[in-house]
Amino acid sequence: MGESTTRMRRLGVLLMVGWGVMAAGCGMDKPVPAAPRQTPATPVGPVAQQPPATTTTEKSEGYQTFSGPIIVEHQVEMLAQRDGTVQKIFFDATARVKAGTLLGQLDDRQTLANLEAARAKSRSIEADLKNWESEAQVLEADYGRQQQLWQLGLTSQEQLQHAKYKAESDKWDIKRVTESLNTARQEERSLEIEAEKTKIVAPFDGVVARRYVRAGQNVNKGDRLFWVTAEAPLLMRFTLPEKLFGRLRRGQELHVTSPDVPGEQHLARVKEVSPVVDPSSGTFEALVEFVGDRGTLRPGMTANVQLETPR
């Protein structure tokens, strides 16, 4: 009985171990059907990439916007052409002026004094030249009379040659004085140019955007005096990628807007298109000119132009 009981106990242990192994095996197989529960998480990415509710039209997708500054062809900072003291200011910023208008004046007293001295010197040399020319006529007449006397045998060869050389010598004196007069006149012209440099004159019709100096201020050659800019015509220069090369032509009309004045839309006409592509950036330049009423657009603003792009 004791041996039989021992066998039964061993058999019971083996059965319990077997059931445990089977239970463990069944427990490892349980996550397998759970895998399909994770599949709904997979399409989350594409759903997040869906376009927003406000979709763009096909026309807007076929256009590309390019930006650039609004400029004018005539815009310059006027610099002092010589050293001097600002004597007077005639126009301030925001003033509209015509070409040739005197904006300011440097002290020109010394320059004008030198100019008057040069003019007086020119007049003196000019009078001296007239004196030499009159003397040349007298010597030419004496030479002609000596020729007649020599033909009649009433004078010697030496006297004839003396009259001839004297008349020729006077002609060379006339040339010398003439060159002196030319030099004096050129010096006079140089001083006139220096006097013109003391006048600060508007180079074109426009508006005085800035004034950098004041009356009584000493300035050196190259110092800024005024900034003058034209107001029209308005231009816009921008760059385009090389893939659009050939899609712009002169005279083509484009629509232009500006973020500074979002309520306005303007028309511009292509004025220039660069014939080459910049190899360093792979772009080329274009210049358009605004046509019609410019509205509230002003030089220096940023503008956007739309251009149809290839699909």
C-alpha cells in the first residue's frame, strides 16, 4: 500500500506540472489576437496630413509670388564737391524741387575773388595780343616797302633781310601771347567750375528726402549734403529662378500688390529682363514699371508680383 500510494503521488505531481506547462503556453498565445487592436493607430499619420478646410484653387496653385523693393531710377545722395562752409540752406526735407533749383550755397567769396583776378589777367593778355597783332601789321608793311626799294636798287640786301626776319619774329610773338591767353582762359574756366561747386543744385525734378547739413557747418569734399529722390516712375526689381527663364518678355503686364497697402492692387509692365542667369545663385533679374495711378505706393516699400509658374 505504501508503494502504491507513492506512485499515485508522483503521478499527481507530473499531472500538475503538465497542466502548468499547458497553462503557460496558453498564456503566451494570448497577445496574438491583441495585435489587430493596435492597427487603428497606423493611419493616424496620413489623417494629420490632410489639407485644411479652406482649400486653395487651382489658379492660385499655378502662381508664384516674388518680392522686391519699389525704387525710382533717379535717386541720389548729393555730396560736397569741395571743402567749404555752408553759407545758406534754401530748401529743407519734404520740399519738392525742379531740376537746377539751388538747394544750398557754400561760402564762395575766395573763389569769386580768384575768378575775377583770372578774368582780369585774361583781359590784359588779350589787350597785349591786339598790340602785337597791330605791330605785326606795321612790320609786314615795312617788309613790303623794303622789297620794293630793293627791286629799285635803293636799299641793300641786308636791310631787306632785317625787315623780313623782324616781321617773322613778330609772328612768333603773336603765337606766344595767343597761347598765354588760352592758358589764362582755361584757368578762368577752372575757377568758374570751382565756383559752380559751391552751389548745391538739384540734378532732377523730385523731392528733398533728407538734409544732412545746416548753415554755418564746415564740410569736406565727399560729405553728404542732401538726399534727393524722384517720385515717378515707380519701378520694381526682383529675381526669379532660372527655371522661369524665358517666361517673361518686355511689355508683359503683371499684377502687383504691397503688404504695406493691402487694399490696393496695381498693374506693372515688364521693362527689362536680364539676358543671362547668375551662375552663383541660379537666378536672373527683372525690372517692371508701374503704370496708371500709383495710389499710396512710395519708393522704398516692398511689393509682391505674381507670375504663373509651370506645373
